[in-house]
Amino acid sequence: MSSIAKVFGAVDIGASGGRVVAGVVAGGRTTLHVVHRFPNGVVERDGHLRWDFTGLYREVLTGLRALAAGFGDVVSIGIDTWAVDYGLLGEDGSLLAEPVAYRDGRTAEAVQRVHARVSPEELYAVNGLQFLPFTTLYQLEAERSSPLWEKAAHVVLLPDLLAYWLTGELRTEITNASTTGLLDVRTRTWSPELAADVPFPPLQEPGEVRGLLRPEVVAATGLPSTTPVTSVGSHDTASAVVALPADGSRFAYVSSGTWSLVGVELPEPVVGARAREVNFTNEGGVDGRTRFLRNVGGLWLLQESLREWADLNLELPTLLAEAEALPAGGPTVDVDDPAFIAPGDMPRRIAAAATGPLRTPADTVRCVLDSLAIAYARTVDQAVELTGRDVDVIHVVGGGSRNDLLCRLTATLSGRRVTAGPVEATALGNVLVQARAHGAAPSTLEAIRADLAATEDVRHHVPR
């Protein structure tokens, strides 16, 4: 590693917002500077919920222009987004339609058709994934009845679509590929049984260079023509897990954002019958690791509630203080209930599902946070049971790490220490995988995490 500062650009886009970040790496410390933030969300178009992905790409270019203006020489750019969604490209490489969002309801019948051909047990034996009705496997089954399917020359996952527009190179980064349901969990290659007729680009590992910026991108951003895009853990959770300030292996993690990803890191997948019964998933991590986790409901419930309350001029800090003052043991919901997947009128749906009355917005906030903490604690206990790996500490990263009440509840209900932070773990992991590939960070995840443990400002919560 060099003590000379090197700058890496991270494009980090989640389901509710995105950012372009400058990561300055020097002497074992990484400092992040957000140069551009922008909102994200679904729009209803042509009878489906879709992403304005063309608009997101314009925002990325704006962010890269700010990166070039503010930081000069940039060693590399990496891209991560949420998982499972994709775009269809025609023979000429053009996007046939804006990508359908995973919250769209088109897969209801598709799930049944897939399971009529391949049982859930057989699917789990191949892909090792928990059942989620919006997994790419089911989305593509629904897509086959679309008039666009016959015109599609390539199925491109969303971070790879951005990388294609920046470089002209088509690949599929493997950590995101592992969320599609079409990758063999043991061989880490496309399953010949499940993906035989899906035109995915070839697979690529994190740390490999995707390609150099196209001339049009150079002109639009001011970045040097020699700037490469380097593959990172392009599923945002894969990047977030890289940036855990963890010591040893006796840890669990919660990547807490719009969704919550709760699990442990393993050297190999776990695909037994019990793991399938409790709906655990085996997703690919950086360096061939397995992210053994459950996809748990997340802060989406709170985000959507706040959106519904916009006219009430409620402040989140005030709501959290009022929620914390409420007694323990109040109403809860099952945060994994499919009723919470779609947008719109979330407080009403939460009240309908709650185990007791919710009379005020603070009641609803406390219900959501209690329910999330219960789900986090239960899921960590299940991970311990399924793997035999003891867990001493739970690392909460992402937006939920800033929610002290959520972290305290998780510590108390789990009976384990909770370390909260870093908030921007995804961007940090994105930057550090690039930095390692270009000689500016340690060679192992353990050494990277040791540096973070020594330099990151985190908060500690103990069970009460």
C-alpha cells in the first residue's frame, strides 16, 4: 500500500436514492466525499412499475463530472446497485424498455409456472436461494410472455447495464448474478438447467477491470480516457459486507436500508433442508465467500410511512424520541409479510397487520422498529443454529446504523453487542475492492476490515 493518496469513484445506487462518491485512500485510511446525490423510485408506465434507468444514468454522468472537477486524477470507477432487476438490450445494444421494478406484481402466476417445472426443493439444491417472488428467475418467466422477449439479445443486470453504457463492455458481475436464481451455488457458474436460454453476458469476478470509458463518456465527464471501470461487489450488500469493521469470524451483520440483509459470512454455502425451510439464502460474496443470510423487511416500511405523513410536517427525530418513550411489548407486525412490498398507504397496511392498535404515528414507528429488531434477532439466532458458528457481535451498517433506537432494541432482543456503522459501508466496500485491485489496499478482507476497525467512527450498543 502507498501513503500517497489515490482517488476512486464509487457509483452507489439503492432503491430509494443514489450517490457518486470520491473515495480517497491513503495510509490505511479511506475517506469518502459525496460529490452528487440523487433520488430514485419507481414510476408507473405501460401498466408496470418501472425504474427511470435512463434518468439514473444521466445522474451518474453528472456525478462523474463533479468527481472529475473536484478530484482530478481518478484511478478507477466501481458500480453497485440493488439486486435482481435487469434491462433487455436489442441486437444493436439499445435498451428495449425501462427496466421493470421488482415491486411490480407481474410474477404471481410466473412463480407457479416455474414451480410446476422445477420444485422449490430442486431449485434450492441448485441455486441455494431463499424464496422471494421477485427473484430474477421469476421475473424472466413473466418476461417470456412480453413482446420484448423475442427481441432481446442480452439480459443485463442493472449495475452491469451502467457499466456497459460507460465502457461498451458486456459482462455479469458474479455477486449480483448469485441473486438471480440462475447461478449454480456450488460451481458459481450459470446453471445449465435453469439459465440455458437466458442471454446473460459472461461472468466476471470483483476486482477485474471491465473496460475503459467510452469517448462519449470522457467528453461528458472530463475524466481521463485512461480511466477504467473496475468490477466490485456490484450487489450493494456484497460491497457493504466487505466494509464491516469486524475482527475474526464470530460476527453477524445487518445491512439495514430499504431492505435488511441479515446473516453471516461463510467459506461455503449451506443448502440443507432446514436452511430452505427457514428461507435462508446463499449469495455470492467478494473473494468467493458466501453471504448466508435472509432478506428481511427493512426501513421501507418507515420510509413509506413518512411519505404518507408528508402533509403532517412530522420530523423523524421527534417521532423517534416519542417512539422510544413508549413502553416495550407494544404491537408488532411480520416485516416479511408480502402485503408490505408494494408502495402506497403504508401506515394503513401496518395498522391492519399489527397485533394491537396503533393510534399515533409514534405508535407506528415503534411498531416498525420493534418488529425489525425482533426479525434481526431471530434471524441471527437461526444463522447460528444452521451453521454452528457462534456470534458475539452484530454489525449494523447502512442507513439503519444511524437509528440508535433500532440498534439498541436489536442488542437487547438478541442478547449480543451491536456495532453500528459505517453508514456508507456500501460505498466503502466498493472503493476498497477497487483500491485493492489497483494496489492501494490490503490483499485480504480480514486486513481491510482491521484497517476499518482502527479508523472508522462506530457506535457500540450493549443489551439492556
